[in-house]
Amino acid sequence: MDEKYSKVTIEGDKKTEWICGCFQTADNYFKFCNSHNQTLQKAIQAQIDELDMTRVIE
Ligand SMILES: [Zn+2]
């Protein structure tokens, strides 16, 4: 799914686009700009830690 939207063919599918570069597509896929991507990754990481999920280390 990531593959699909990383291509340059997303234009027509954008539903909402923010001035920073983040956008949401018609099928509710979010693509974040570089600065927000980093922030959101941290947020997601924090959420996972809060959920106390067990990590599997290979
Ligand atoms: Zn953004």
C-alpha cells in the first residue's frame, strides 16, 4: 500500500491537503510530510509504549 502511494500517481486521489505537504487520499490513506512524519512516528511509538505491547526481538 505504501508502494502504491509513494509513486507520483497520487494527485487525483487526494482528498485533503495541508499547506505543509501532508495529505489524505480519497480512501482515507494519510501521507505525512517529512517534518510531521517524524513527529507522528514518535507519537505512535509513545502510544505503543503506553499499550505495553511486548516486543519480539529476532
Ligand atoms: Zn505536515
